[in-house]
Amino acid sequence: MTDIESKTVRPERLLGRAEIESGAFTATRALGDTGARASRTLLHKLMRRMQHDQLTVAEGSDVSIYGEAGGLSATIRIVEPQAWKAVASEGSIGLGRGYIEGWWTTDDLTTLIQVLVRNLDQLDDLRNKISSKTNPVTDRIRRLAPSVGRAKNEEDIASHYDLGNDFFKIFLDDTMTYSSAVFESPAATLAEASTAKYDRLLNKLQILSGHEVLEIGTGWGGLAIRLLERFQTTITSTTVSQEQLAEAKRRIAEAGLDTRATLLDSDWRDLAGQFDRIVSIEMIEAVEWRDYKRFFATIESCLRPDGLVGIQAICTPDQRFDRAKNTEDYIRRFVFPGGMLPSIGAISKSVSAATKLQLVDVEDFSAHYAETLRRWRVRFDDRLDEVKALGLDDRFCRLWRFYLTYCEAAFLERHVTVNQIVLAGHKWRPDGLSLRPN
């Protein structure tokens, strides 16, 4: 048994979203066996067009093999016929729903998702073409609708992070870093790689003694602790997660660094003051696309003209951004409600439209995120007894495992990327040093 306090864990919001069905799924469910047969026929027809790798589909005694041997190979076993209806009507949401409910199984979830992602190209091309025609109209309509309010932002963030600090401690390393690490060698531990990530971004910001630093998105204080350990600076950091705020305050005080840290329970829209450096690690994903210009304008208003901004962002490819920003997927439905991945192009466009900031450096290290997620997944599965001691059932465990694996496969296949981006104030001038660490 474990001494973790189960009272801090609140999974109901995420699990409740697993009960939400699309209209299409409800309609196919109403059709019963007819809906399952129609969905099965459609999906088998699509799988016959597979051009990459090999997929084996087993349902009872029926076994079908699609694609060609020689590359990746995965097997999916259909347990309940509604698995077909869920995937046909809801895409990745339905695929994840089926895994959560146990409607299908596989021996290698990562490889299975990789195979599926690799064979989405034709469907993606068609969807992107449709979006390019329809989005200019739908975007104008959506811009007229009210933006997502602060209360909704806070509720969405709480639904994820209020799972509790004790839950996240199970699979994160001792730095409590919930963002991509950077592995300087294959032998590096997760904690070493998390610290290397912080150092990589801080080095790009050329921080000097006496600098005042603003962090947007405190997390559990990992960046703040590393900054204050390395540099004689001060940091002001803000978050709207009560769970993270309390833990970050405790950890920073425990490290004896609290006299140089100011932690705020404040929305990014309320930030004020002037800072030499601004840093934000994987927080922009909680900003809706209609707020990008305001987000970067707020950053510029808080940055001294000769300052630098470092942002670490999970991004969708530019070609997919217009469609993805208006489409819910597994992550946005079950894990990060209200989440939104930017693209490099969307960031650059918003920065140039709303500010005088200049984008001076972009580094992609997506393979490192795949390894980070793999290690989180292994730690999660190795400590399932502790997870369940928190009162989290098998459905939640499958929800979380699919989330970690879905993201791992997406980074392996560059379906999404992670990037460190450096923006410069309009009076910043390079001093001859490279932004990139040695």
C-alpha cells in the first residue's frame, strides 16, 4: 500500500467526458448491428488502401491483414462491435473511447497508433483541402462568437491538474517537469534530461545577474528552481492551477529560494510590469487561437525593449493548423479540454501582426518528446498499484495510457512537434554569442 492521500484526486471531469458522444456515434449506436456492419464495411474498405506498414485486424475467428510486410507491424483485436461505430463516427475520439471502454485491445499500442498515423496522409490531404475552402468563412463566424472566458479556462485547466500533485508524482521525475525533456545522451536519467531542457532554454535567453524574469505557467516550479539555482536573478511566475501553485510554493521554499521568487495566482491577461526576460514552457497550448494576438501583445507589454522571450510549444504542422484549430481530437476531448496546438506559422503571423517582436530562433527536438513520453508511460505502468491506490479505476488507467501513447506515437511520426522559440524585443541586439547552446 501507499501513503498517498486519495482525497486529493479528482478524475470525474475527465472520465465524465468519456461519456460524451457525438451525434454521429449516437445515431450509429441506435442502428445497433446494422450500424456496426456498415461501419465495419467502411473501415475495411479504407484499410485496403493502406500504403505503409502492415495492420492485422482480428475479430473473433476472422483475421484480415492489410498493407505490406517489411515495415512496422501491429495487431488490433476487436472485442465489441461498437468499436467499429466509434472509430467510423468519431475518428481518434472514437478510437480512444473504444480503448477506454475495452472494446478493442492490442499488444503494442504505440506501434498500432504509428501505423494508423502513417496511413492518414490521403485522408489528411482531403481534409486540408476542404478546410482551405471553408475556413475563411467559418473563421469569420467564429471570430464573432465570444472568446473562451477566464472561468472556462480555469475550469478546463483544473479538470486536468486537479487530478492532484500526488498523481503526477507517480510518473514524473523528481524535478516535477511536465514538458519535454532533452536527452543529451541515451544514458541520461529523466531528471537529468529535464534539467538539460531548462538549461537549454535559459542559455538561449542569455540571462545575466540582476535580470528580472517573468514566467507564464509555473508548473510545479521546476523552471523557477533551476533559474534561481544558476543565476542571481528574481522570478515572477503565474499560474491558474491551485494544485500546482501550492506545490510550487512548497518546493521553492524547501529549496531556500523563495526570497527571490514571487508566485502569482493570476491569468496571463492580467500581467503587468517590466521584465528583462520572459519564459513560458508548454503553456501556449491553453490559449485559444483567437487570443494569440492578445497573448503576444501582453508579452511585449511586459518585456523591456532589449529583452528576450523563450517559449517552448507543442505545435501542429502549418498545413494542418486551420483544420486542427476547429476540430476536437482525443486529447482535447478526454485529456486537455479547451487545449489548442499552435503552429510555427500561426505564432509567427500573430507576433508580426500584434507586436514589434522578432522571431530569432526556432529549435525542433520532437524525438526527445517521444522518449520523454515513453519514460512517463513506463513509469506509469510500473506503478499501477500506486495509481489505483488513489482510487483511479481501470477505465482511467486506460484513458491515461492511451493519452501518453497517442502523444508518443504522434511525436515519433512528426504528426506534432515540440519547439523552443526565441523572440526578441525591438531594441535587442546580439552580442556576438550564439543563441544555441554549445
